[in-house]
Amino acid sequence: MRLLLLGGTGEARSLAEALVADGVDVVSSLAGRVRRPRLPVGRLRVGGFGGVDGLREEVLHYDAVVDATHPFAATISASAATACRATGVPLLRLARPGWSGHPDAGAWHWVGSHEEAAGTAASLGSAVFLTTGRQTLPRFEAALAGHRVLVRVVDPVDQPVPAAWTVLLARGPYTRADEGRLMREHGIDVLVSKDSGGEQTRAKLDVAAGLGVAVVVVRRPTAPEGVPEVSDVPGAVRWLRARRG
């Protein structure tokens, strides 16, 4: 079997490792937006496909496709669904569970967009911990330009940020102790996150309530219709083994 694995997540790396060990010819595809990505085992390609048309041509060279991109990578997920539907190449979505089951989730402020998150955060406090990624920063500037904002990103930001903002370069996983200390040092009273799910960045949510920090969470985009989905690597391995016969 030859598999195209749309990756960039920890789950994608774990799946690539399991499948290479299982004898699958895996080609992991990364978007190339992170400057120093953690690389998977197996073969690798980096960069875009040239839109839906380019992806449709690409998937014809594979027996199956697994979309294990970030839960908020809506464009590539939609393109994969369209390309695989047009070509008949089987597609599976591997998406880790979100944080809606967190014990404190009922007290969080759930919003439908980053712009709504910005407005909500601005109304809840004066010192905001912004953890939604560097590509989302322009969507927060209008509402939070006058607030103290601690921005945590993996790579340096590509544009100037407001004078009251502080940029912190860091890569998870993060511990509860470190997250609590960071929020206390910066006097954080509002945390903004995407519903990314997973354990690497959950600690900030675990400690927020105990510190009296309000939490704003951006809901995930709607997944493409008609695409089978699993929530973990073993489920994806079983799906692929069934197609190998």
C-alpha cells in the first residue's frame, strides 16, 4: 500500500512511525509553515499542492489518504475531501478529541471565530494570554491593541505587534507548574485558546480556573461531510489494514 499522509501533528508522526513499521509506503506531507518542524519517519514532501486541482492529481498516485492535519487546518481538509471524492481514492480523517469534555469546559466562553474571541477577551480582562498561533494574530489586533497581551508562538512573528504585547517563543509540551507560573508572572486574567485538543497544550486549561483566569475557546471548524473519522492512531491503523486485505 502507498499512503499519502497529510501531517504536521503529533498524531501524524505517530501514525507514520506505526505504518512504516507495518510495511506501508508512507509519504508524509507538511505545509511548510513551521520553520523547524518535528519530522516524521518515512518519506517526506514539503509545500502545497497547487490547490484542489493539484491535490486531485497527486492523490491518484496513492492507494489511500489520511488527513491528520491540525483540527483548524480547514482548507487542506476540505481540499482533501474534494480531491478524494472526485478520484475515488479512500480518505480517512484522524482528528484528536477536542477539549469539550474538560471538567471546566462548561465555564469557558466558547466562540465561533477568532474575531469573536478577540472581542470577548477584551471584555473579560486587561491581561490576555493569547495561544492561537502566529497566523491568527492580525485578527486580534483591533480589539486587543490597548490590552497587555502575552503571545506565545512556536516561530517568530512576521509582522510588528502592538507596543503593549509581549511575544514569547516556546514549543510544547507544557507542564501545569510552568503554565501556572507564567500566568502569575504576567498577571494574566484571560486565556484565549483554540479547541485544538491533545495533551501537549492542555495544561494551561487545567490551571486557569484555580488562578481565576477566564477562558475563551474558539470552536473547531466544521469537518467535511462524508469523510470517515477516527480519534486515535490505532483506529487509523485498523482502517488501513482493512483496506490492505
